[in-house]
Amino acid sequence: MTVHPDVKEILLDEKTIARRVAELGAQISKDYAGKSLTALVVLKGSFVFAADLLRAIDVQTKVEFIGLRSYGSRTSTSGVVEITMDVKYPLNGHDVLIIEDIVDTGLTLDYLKNNLATRKPASIKLASLLHKPERGVKDMSIDYLGFTVPNEFVIGYGLDFDGRYRNLPYVGIMKTP
Ligand code: 5GP
């Protein structure tokens, strides 16, 4: 595999990701057996993970999208979050599974969970591809976690820097300029 010149190190290659995503899909299918699920895909970073995870889930599923932007420095959030695109349909009574790319400080998800709670879903669970446990300032419970990663800025498989690198098929640590 050719490594992008801006990537210092590949953390998770395509096969490793695919294997774990299949496991998560199987677990989610088991846990939601007999129910119908509303997947809430958090744009933009989780679109690649969501596309793979959703195809590994075999319960009845609706897919909704929400766009969030968290302000801060270029590689870290301040916790100030804006909804750039809201869900188009009511979520009351739905079993909602949030699909996120990465939980870093947890501030973005904390905001989202509080916001969703006001819409009275039947349940809210969280699937996140990545978690940086060293950084967690909030005690977030991730129901379905792909991988823990070190406290480095990662790109690829949906995750960007300045809008770029989302199309890399692996997750890698970005070189510091
Ligand atoms: P939070 O700190 O609120 O948990 O994370 C906020 C958002 O910052 C994440 O949803 C993600 O979009 C972005 N983020 C956090 N860490 C990284 C990282 O290492 N790489 C990339 N590309 N985005 C990150």
C-alpha cells in the first residue's frame, strides 16, 4: 500500500478496520434484534465508517444525518458546537444510534447527546470508530467502540485535516508540518 507523504505512520490498515467494523455490526445486530434502529450519522467525519458499519447491520434501520462543527484550534475543539445541518425528521420514540468518527475530549458528543435528549428518543447509544482515552475530559460511555488511539492527530477513513485526507482508506497519524 502506498502511504500518503503527509502520513507519519499507519495506525489502522484497511483489513484491520474491516474486521473490527464487521464485529461491531454483528454486536449491534444482536443487541437490536427485533427492534428497528435509527442511525444518526454525524457529518462529515463519520461518513466512511457509517457506510461500512451500516452494511454490517442486519436489523431494520433508518439513516439520518446531522452536521456538527466544533470550534477550536485546527486540531482540537473548544467545546463550542454548532449544528450545521439538522435532522429532517422527529426522533421521538426512536432507538437512536449515533455514529461518530472519534471521541477526543468528548465535548462534541456531550453537546449532541444533551441536544438529542430534548427530542425524546426511546434510547440513545453511541458507536465511535475511535477514542483517545488520554484526552477524555468528559466521562463518555461509548457503547460500540472500534479502536483506542494515542493522543495524536489522525487522518483518513473519513477524518480530515482542513477538509483533506478523508478519502485515505486507512487511519494514520498526520505528520506535523
Ligand atoms: P471532541 O474533542 O469534542 O471529542 O472532538 C471533536 C471533533 O474533533 C471530532 O468529532 C472530530 O471531528 C475532531 N477530532 C478530534 N480528534 C481528531 C483527530 O485526531 N483527527 C481528526 N481528523 N479530527 C479529530
